[in-house]
Amino acid sequence: MCGRYTLVVDGDDLETRFDARFRDSSFTPRYNMAPGQELPVITNEEPETIQRLEWGLVPSWADDDSGGLINARAESVDEKPSFQAAYERRRCLVPADGFYEWVETDDGTQPHRITFADDRVFAMAGLWERWEPETTQTGLGAFGGGVDDETEAGPLETFTVITTEPNDLVADLHHRMAVILDPAAERRWLAGEDPRELLEPSPADGMRAYPVSTAVNDPSTDEPSLVDPLESA
């Protein structure tokens, strides 16, 4: 699975890399991006814009906005009810420059960071959804003593990261990995009719993995030291 990742590039460089502009404000490098946070994505609906969606997909038909799904399996993404509609109509790019996986050891779990050797920014294949809360009524109108005042919260936009079988490097750490798109295939992922063949493991050539501090276990910790290799490694 992919449950944490990093994006430590400068905001201007990120805009240049994806030929897109941030919708609202500039980007601050992130060292521990976690589920439930609003994070940068590029959707097929607005491919020239980098916007922030919440990590943890909530299907449009869900009764409430709890239990967001952070990953979707490539093998069933076009069949599972939670993802089928999004796969057909709402795909996105999830920018990153590394992700974390945890390995069981005799002393507990050891986090590792996986990146390209040149620290390049890449795009993980994602899906996004828009969940609309039901309209509620407030005031005394229902009791005959006032006027109905319909209020409606704004839509919740969420995303998930697609995972696939691991490449040779990641297989030593975990049985799944995020789908990393070739740069030349990113726009096809957004706009292609059925880009299933893009959901393959990225080759291990040019990638590296190294152990990092267990401080990354706490999603509230977000600092540069998290991406430093352990001194003992």
C-alpha cells in the first residue's frame, strides 16, 4: 500500500514540472504527507491547475464522509463500486518525490523511504471524487413558527492512490507499491478512454530505498530530518 509520501520540491519547480499552476497559494515542501490531509493533485477536470484534495476517497454515493479509501488496487479499480465511476470519469495525478514503507524487524517496524536516485518528482496514478452532503433545514419553519432556511455545506473532494504489484526493489519491503506513471503517459492517464495498461509497476532501475527515522510514524511530524538516511545505515 501507499500510506505516506513526500513532496519536498519548490512550488515553482512543481508548477514547471507539471505545466500547471496552484489554484490558491504557493506550496510548502512536505516530508510526511498522510491520509486525511489536503494535498496537491491535478485532475482531469482541471489539468492546468494544481489543487488540494483530501487524501481518502469518499464515493459520491456514500451515506456520509467517513472512512475514506486511501488506496485502490489496479487489478479491480474498474470493477469495484467504490472506484468504478471515478476510474471512468475522474482520474488524477498525485505529485510526489518519494514514499514510505514499513518493514517488520526483530526490533519492531522500520520505515524506509523509496525515491528515484536523482530525487526527481513523479506522478502517482490516482482517482478523485466529489461527495455532496444532503441539504438540511434549520430554523423554526418545520414547527410552524418561522421560515425554512436551507443550508448546504460545500462538496467534499477526495482522492485515492492506485497500487499495483511491487517492482524488484519494493518487493523486499512490501507486497504492493504505488503506480508511478511514466512522464510521457501522465496526460494519457488523465484523458485516455481506458488506460489500464499504464497501471504496471515502475521499473526498479534508477530507484533507491533507505531506512529513515521512526519519527515518520507520527503523521503530525513534518520536518526535513524525516527524509535523512539513518546514520547507522
